[in-house]
Amino acid sequence: MKLVKDDNYQRKERKFFKKHTHLVDKYANLLTKLKTNPFDSSLKTHKLKGELSEFYSCSLTYEYKIICVFLIQDETIVLVDIGSHDDVY
């Protein structure tokens, strides 16, 4: 799988990791797992419902409830949003 980050996502990512620098390594591992198997059980990947029903979500940590929302299109994962549960939804 190929990961795609648009400018908007990259801006949110930088802002998030300025506040949560201790999660950078864990995030790198999450991205590696997403590339190889987006439905790895450790990612807790699940399809969203309602207005976000075309998206999937996976958790970075339980403590911070970090969510990465993404679309899967033609062997490509398009990263859409990152942040706390309340920020993303």
C-alpha cells in the first residue's frame, strides 16, 4: 500500500506532534503497519458510520484517543485527519 498525505494533513500532523513529541516513534510504527496491513489487529481499524461512512479509522494510542482517518483507494491509503477523538469527529 502507498500512503498519501496532502498539505492539509501534513499541517495537522506537524501541529499535533509539536504537542505530542513523545508519540512520534509510535506514529512511525503505525504508518509502517498501515502500509503493510491496514487491518492489523493492533491498529484497531474500523469503518466509520454516518457522515464519515466512506472513511476508516485506526488508533494511535488509547490514552490520547488519537485517530487517523483514511480512505483506501486502488492500493493507496489517503490520510485525511489526525487528532484527538473530539478533534477528528
